[in-house]
Amino acid sequence: MAIVPLRKVLCANRGEIAIRIFRACNELGIRTVGIYSEEDRVSEHRHKSDEAYLVGRGKRPIDAYLGIEEILDVARQCGADAIHPGYGFLSENPAFARACEQRGVRFIGPRSEVVALMGDKVEAKGLAMKAGVPVVPGVELRGSAEEQIRAARAFMSEHGSTLVKAAHGGGGRGMRVVKEPVELEEALERARSESKLAFGSEVVFVEKWLPKVRHIEVQILGDQHGNVIHLFERDCSVQRRHQKVIEIAPAPNIDGELRDRICADALKLAEASRYSSAGTVEFLVDGSRHYFIEVNARLQVEHTVTEQVTGVDLVQAQLRICEGYELFSAEVGVRSQEMVRPRGFAVQCRVTTEDPTNNFLPDAGRINTWRAGTGFGIRLDAGNCYTGARVSPFYDSLLFKVISYADSFPLAVRKMLRALREFRIRGVKTNIPFLENVLSHPTFDAGLTWTRFIDETPELFQFAPRRDRATKVLRYLAEVIVNGHPTIKKDQRLKPSGLRAPRVPAPSPASPPPGTVQILQQRGPEGLARWVLQQGRPLLTDTTWRDAHQSLLATRMRTHDILAVAPATARLAPELFSLESWGGATFDTAYRFLNEDPWQRLRQIKQAVPNILQQMLLRGANAVGYTSYPDNVVEAFIDEAAEAGVDVFRIFDSLNDLDSMKVSIDRVRKTGKVAELAICYTGDVANPKRTKYSLDYYADLAKRAEDMGAHLLCIKDMAGLLRPRAASLLIDRLLQTVRLPIHLHMHDTSGNGVAALLSAIECGVHVVDVALASMSGLTSQPSWNSLVAALREHRRDTRLANKDVQPLVDYWEDVREIYAPFEAGLKSSTTEVYFHEIPGGQYSNLRPQVAEIRTAFSKCATRSRRPSLPRARSCWHRRSRSTSPRASPAISKGSSASRPVGSPRIFARRSLRASRP
């Protein structure tokens, strides 16, 4: 026959297969025509063709690709002389093939009568039996519904479990497994309905159910001169609900004699039907026996693995055969059956937009991130895959196919796994985690899968959660770069170019010297407490890592800046009793403002400083929250915190309700960590006129704390109200009352902090809280460096040297500049704290709020000449309760009348009074 070259080919399909066909045509110099639905107007396949035309205007998305006459009209109008149907849609519709022949357009596929023959599974089985090819026992169901049920029951009584299948379809649609006779009627009804919807035919048939078989198919190729060959087999046993998931060529672990019989039978069918173009003959293999099931008279989705192992381009072979070339011509490139030999192994994975954690529910939407896994031995057949692409909910969920090739099956599997792990697809869910589970399973790796392998292997559906860290970080950085940090006003933002890099101290390469962590490990909490009592010097707790920056910078310090100096701290200050590094405010702001994981911060700090005790602030029954939690929640939190790195739990209650701390103390003791009970200080024990919170009040609390099992007793002066003389009186009384080590925590808002600490140390306090000089004073803690200098040559000298820790001071001085927008705004100490009594940690939040109230009040004054001050004040009260960035531990519960710390409302009234016009 004469050779008639193809000039222009129309692909009556979409997505990945359309692009595959366009590329094959392009390589042969053939122009291409695409069609697209309204839903596909921006799809990639439209842009890969030389010209494209809209079809199915006003129709449903799927129906747009099923309009035979409209597609042929487009072919005639654009001058296409052939149509390639791809797979799916009209590819196995004999009416379409027949219409192409009638309209004078070449159909790139088998003749219409062959399409019709192979599309009818019952007729195809009859042809196989005539050709001597073994088939699975089965029967077509015809006649009325009652007659079909009777025939099906008779078949089932003879053969047992039965498979109900659509006679004119594939892809698992219309297929049902029936194991009990009572299920038969419903299965037939559903199969007919699904077949009608998918293929336009209600004809179904039943065949014997083979429970554990392999699905092996043979690629055949025929020309218009009567020549047929096979390109060996593929293993398509990895299926889910009769839909293929992973395909392999050639089939692993298949006997050579069995392979020869299967391939020979495939050729018998091809010759009996005078098959031309590409097609697939499918078999079920049960041990050493094989059974014919159907012929797909089209190009298969999995044709790629055959191409990889044989080197034959099946799409170009189809084009050349359509032009009239013989199989064994140079143009087709298949010299003879003997010359076709598979080389190596190929594996194909179908990546779909399905959620494997939600019963493979199809997903749709916009692809926000697209990064492909490629490299040597990897082929990617993709459709609409790029950043910004839209995945439609109206079509098949196949996103792309990835094919790996290697000399051996295990190596091909490893290449596939590597490629899948490199993919980054965000915006839509994919089945990649599921594919990785299948590929990693020992049964798959051994090549021993069967058709129900997925359904009968539940561990394949256990997935590790995906965190998508890269996308989240990039989105956060983009937001901050473009719009600034949401908690910093535009006029307060700093220019990075104006900031110098912090001077990070270079840690010694040697391991950190032993410290209090090792004492706790060797002696336990009680032994540590005895060790503290035996020291002739005051021990120091550095609060720079939590309370100091909370009180000065609204707890905005990032983990990054703490970890940078952590190794140097472990080596330059091993004499410290502890580092306060964690607590309620840290927990809250890490999530709310810093976008960090507070648990990760704790673990990283503990790893970086293995020698100094890590201390946290625990709000008793509130844990690190702002409400009371059930006991088991508090206990579980303490267990987790102890495991993550907390050594000292400073437990307090803002109302000094010791009963609410009992659960926490008992749990901390069970973990083997240190329970430090804190008493909140307010009032003035040196003032005889203020009798509500007297020395007797604190002594009674201290004795009860000792009886409850506390290892240490802390005086927690959150507002900095403890004056020097009061400190002497209080510490002296407590030392006479309890035998516990006493730990003093106070803020330095008044400027009297160091003096108060010196008075307490003179009386014998055991541990005091301080902060490095560059992060001390004002609403923070007293200066570490000032206290060390003041006690030099004193009988209770700290035995520390400021020159040793000066690099740490320099570092925090540099870092503090970066956080300038969060400064509380105080320029000097103020004794006003003795009147307004605002806790230091809360001041950095209250002051900006009051500034906002002033702004709002000014606006109010502009609208009204005589604003009502009481009304403005009541507005402030409502605002402070609803918008406070975080509740202070000091006012986390109880009314202002009963709280043992000063009320911020006094401060509010004073500020509003100052702003009165």
C-alpha cells in the first residue's frame, strides 16, 4: 500500500497524554492540533499544540471531549488529516473510529470493527477461545433483570465467588466482587448503573473470582500489512479498587516458560483479529496458569515502561503505521520479533491529586509550589504541572506519571523513591506518601505483589505527617519583607543595614565544665538543696533568657539569638545556679508572635547547655495558660517539660493559693526534678501601717510550703516592691522559719534592686535572680555585674569575675538593638512603682496600651469639645481586658481587691489624668 505522510494530527484528548502525542508529532515534523473545554482554557496541553480550538461550549466538562461530530468538524476546518484518541474518552468508542473513517480522517488506532470487537469483553473472550487462548470461566448476562439474576445465581452456585464486570468498559468501572448470593442482585444493579454512566452500556457479565492473582499484560503492535509483534509484558498487579497504581516492565519473578506462553497467546489474538496499531492484551496469572481477560484497543497509560525497556517509541510507531509503513521498516524501527528484547527494568507511578489519609478523596485547587524530582534514569510525563496551575475537579485525578529505569528491579525502585522524595507539590494533596509506602514495602521490593495487595496490606495506609516547612517559612519571610512584622508599627521598623551583627562569643572547643546539672544527677533534688545550703556564697540565677527580655522587650526574643550565645554561656558561666529559660510567657509568645515551637526551643537550649540547670516558671493549676486545667493535664505537661529539659520548676500562684500548687509540686517530685515553690510578694513588711501582708503572713506561707515538700522556697517580687530594709526583715524571718534554701526574685523598676539584694545576701539568702548588665535594670532584674562588683572582697563574695562574662554582656547589648521596637520605653528607674505596683513583666505590655488609649482619647477629643473622662476610663478598662497581649501571672485570676500585687488600673488613671486637655 502507498505511504501517505501525516501533515497535521488532532489529539482528541487532554492533559498528559495529549502533550505526549504532541511531542511525538513534533519530533517527526507533524503539526499538531489540540482541543480544550472551557474548564481547560488555561491547561498546559492547549499551549503545547501548534493550534488549539475550544469544544463543548456550554456542555459539561467531560462531555466536551465526547462530542464526536464537533471534534470531526474541528478536524475538517483546521485541515487535520488524522486524529489520535489517546486513552480514555473516545479512545475505545467504535462509533468514533467509524465516524473518522466515514469523514475521511485517519484514526490513529485499530480499525473500527476491531475496536468494536475488543470493546465487547464477551465477544473478545469468544475470539480468545476460538484462538485456543485460556479464559476465565464466565457468562454474559442478557434478557430481563430477573433472567440475568437467575443466570448469575446459577453461575455462582457452580463457581463460587463471582466477579461482576461491565462488558463494554475498563479501568475497573462497573466491577464488583460478590462472595455471598444475597449480595448478587445489588452488585448487578450497581454494575449496570456504573457501566451505563461510564460507557453508555448496561451490558454486564460475570466470571469466576480468582482471589490472589497477578495482572500481567502484553504490549502488541500491528501494521496494516498483517504483521504483528509483541513487546513483552508488564506487571500491573499493584491496584487499588481495580485501578492500576504502579506498573513494572518486564514483570519481576515470572518464569521464562510462562512468559513465552503468555506472549504467544497475545500474538494469537492479535493475528486472529488482524490487529493494527498499538494495543494491550491483559491476563490474570494464577501460579503457573494464565487466563485471558480483555484487550485494550488503544494506547495504555502504562505504555511508558515498555518504551523504556524496549527502546520503541509507541506513539511514533502508531503514527508511522497510520502512514502505511510496515513494522519492520526503518521508519517504525522494529526489525523483527527476535530483535526485540527487554533491557533492564522500568517502574511507573501514577501521581494523583488524591488524599490518601482521607480514603483517597480527589483534591482540586491551585498548585502553589511545584518542584519536580528528576535526574538520571527518571522520565516525567506531566500534564498541568507548574506553579500556579489549576487542578480541575471535573477530570481524572492523574497529575503526572514518573518513570524510573535501571539495570535491575531493586535499583529502579530506589531511583523511583528518590525521585518521589524530591517532589515538592503544595496547594493540592497528592498520593506520593502512599506511593512511597508501597515502594518501600518488602513484598513489593521482592516483586511478589498481587491484585489485592493494597487492599489486604493495611500498613500501607500509615503515614507520617507532612510539615511543609519550606512553604511556611517562605510565606512568612515574604510577608515580613513586604509588609513588615505585624507587631511592629511602620514608623518603628529598623533598617537591617543600620544594625551591626552581634558579637557572638567564640566558645572554647573543650566540653563545658561540670555544674549544677551534674550535682542534681549525682545527688538528686534533696541533695542539691543541701548543697545550696552549704555554700558560703550567694548563688546566681541568670534570667536574661526569659524574664529579662520579657520585662524589657515583651518576650519577643527568638530562639536563634539565645542559641547563638548558649555554648559560650555554658563555658563562661558554669558557676550559675540556673538559667531561667522557659515559662508561660515564652510558651504563649513563641506561638503567637515568633511562629516558633516552644518545645523545640527548650530541647535545643538543654542540648546547648548541658551543665547549668534550666529553670521555668509554672503557674500552678494554670500550667503555662490563663485558666485552670484538670490535674491530669497539669501532670502531663510537667512530665513532658521535665523530659524536654526543665530541671527547676518555679511554681507559683498569683493569690498565693498553696492548695492549687499541690498537684504541681507532687508531680515535679515524681519526675526527680526540683520543685521550687514561689510566694508572691506585695505590700511592705517594713511599714507598720500596712498590716495585711505582714511577716507572719509570709512566714506562715513558707512553713506550709516546706510541709508540702518543696525543695526550695522562692520570694517572687514581680513588681520590685521589696525595699532594702524590708528585704532584711523578710529573709531573716524566713531563715528562722524554714530550713529550705531561699531564692529571691525581684525587679529593679525603682532602682533599689541591687541594694535590696545586698541586704538579703547580708542576711543569708541562698540564691538571687539577676540579669546580665546589658539586659538588666528598670523593669528587668538587678544587674548581675553590679552585684558581683558590689560583693567583691565581701565575706559572701560571689567568687565570680565580671571580666569572664563581659563577652556575654557585649553580645546581649548588640542583640538588644535589634529588638528596639519592643522596648518598654523607660529611660530611667522610677519610684512610682511603689504607688502603681505594676509587675515588671507586665509594664512592657501596659505602657503601649496606654499610649494607644491616649491616641484614641485625642481622636475622641477632636470629635467632642468636652469629652467625658470617666467614659474614656471605662473604655480603657474594657480594652485592657480584651486586647492585652498576655495576662500577667500576677493578675491571672482573682479580683483587684484580693490580689497580692498592685493593680494596673492605678497606672491607667494616672496616665489618663496626665493626658487630660
